[in-house]
Amino acid sequence: MLTLDHVLVQWGDWKLRADFRIERGARVAVLGPSGAGKSTLLAAIAGFQPLAAGRVLWDGADITPLPPASRPVSILFQDNNLFPHLTAAQNVGLGLRPDLRLDKAQHIAVEEALDRVGLEGLAARKPGQLSGGQAARVALARALLRRKPLMLLDEPFGALGPALRVEMLALVAEIVRETGATLLTVSHEPADAKALADGVILVADGAAHPPVPTSEIFADPPEALRDYLGQPG
């Protein structure tokens, strides 16, 4: 279980508060207007954003003091965070060892992760030789290989076309089901939330609100979500 215990993130006068729990294995979309703090919320969970107050816990253990690499988290960023001078296989291998000194079993695991996301035969290509969808798959393969119980997606598929984005989200859903990971995904697309998530966290007005079942929140959206969706009150 992921617990945000009276979390406060603050930059000057800007504040974001969060106080809720997410059950293991849940798939939760994070929605809200631009600048509300959706990416900041994920960064706080992953350890990239310091807290002004509160704690982040996983299964009851306080992970707030831990650096990002020591947290039970894999995060996919908007730019996929690939190193242009490394091959697809090397970029994936970083999920196992930052120095890339992989043993035979680890090399096999990298190949299997690339195969799992549909990149058979592309291990030697560098990011510049890959399409946007293929680069996103490399980042997903790296997250898959790390086998962390909490997967955070900060719109890694936002630059893809609608059909390819749907395909990638379906692949994420398959992987989450297979691994039992807990998923939080930032999105600007309500359709993506409806297709992938069983709950929605609304980030608005300085707060990340506790998750609400997806069907419930879209059936009767709160005012901030109606404004975001452009729906009349």
C-alpha cells in the first residue's frame, strides 16, 4: 500500500497537499489542469521532489528519507530519459546496473524485456535510430526489468499519436497485470483514464485529492474536474 501521510510540497507561495492511501495493485490516473502539480506529485513519491512536511510510506515503511534509487519505484518521464550514446539494450540494462557490468543472466533478462515490449532485433539501435513509439518501449522495458512494485508514468506517451498511445497504454495494462505493480499515471486525456485506471486522483486548487473510482468521478465530476474537462456546471 502507498500512503501519503499529510504530505506538503512547497515552492515559495505555491503549495500542494496530499493525504491518502492507494491499495497495492491499483491503477490510478492523475488528472488536473496544467500547473496544478500532477508531475510534482509523482516526483515527491519517487523522491525527486523534497517534502516540506509529511511522509511517503510503502507497506507501512517510511521511504521519505530514501534516495530515488532506493525506493520501490520505477518512473517513466515525458522524454523517456534515454541516453543518446547508448544502445537500446544498454539503456534497458541501466535498470539493473548503472555501470552496465551485466552478467550472462542479466544480458538475457535485457533481451527478454526488449522482446516483451515488441523490440525484437532492435537491441543495438541507439535512441536516434528509433521512432518515438520504439523509444517509449525502451523506457518501458527498463521499468519492467527493474521489477519495482510501484510504477509511475509521467505522460511518457503524450507525444505519440492517438492509436500508438492507446497501444502503449494497453501494453502497460498487460505488464501491470502480470507483475501486480501499483500504477499511477499522469494524463491529459480523460479517455486514457477511463480505459486504464480504476481510480482517479484529481489535482487542483493546491491539493491532490484522494482517489475516487473512475466511473464515479466521471459520472458526477467535481467542479474542478468539470472546469478542466470544459463541461458546464
